[in-house]
Amino acid sequence: MDDRTTQPSFPKGGVSPMPSAVPKLVTAKELSAKIPYSAVHVWRLEQKGEFPRRIHLGCNRVAWLEAEILEWLARKLAEREAAALTREAA
């Protein structure tokens, strides 16, 4: 029997490509450590479209995509820098 037909083929190094394709999630606890907002305030911002939407993983479990949280933070920093430049120009 030929082993090549029963073995999965992985790139050099023998590591499956799947883990890199799975997006990093941020739990509610991790989010509260990064963003100093209450859970209710985060929910309100989500409802208004001003914060990344949560992903429902189960009955009582939610998470956010880390990439979207980092993008949101980058926009907040850009807004701060733009406001500082506007104040300096005035």
C-alpha cells in the first residue's frame, strides 16, 4: 500500500496550514483589559455600528476578531492625531 494516499500533505516542516487561517479571537475578559469600557457600553457601541460586532460562539460565550479590534484602536489613534494637528494649526 502506498503511504502517500493515506497521509495528509503538509508544507515543509510538517505543520498544517490550518492554524494560520484561523483568525485570532478576543474574549470578553481580554477585551475589557484592552478597552476600558463596560460590557454594556461596548454593546451600545456595537448596536450603533461604532464598534466591531461580536461573534456568538455558544449560548453564553462571545468573542471579537482581534484584527477588527486592532483596526478600531488604530482609527481612534488616528482621530486623536488629527484632532491634535487641528488644534496646533488653529
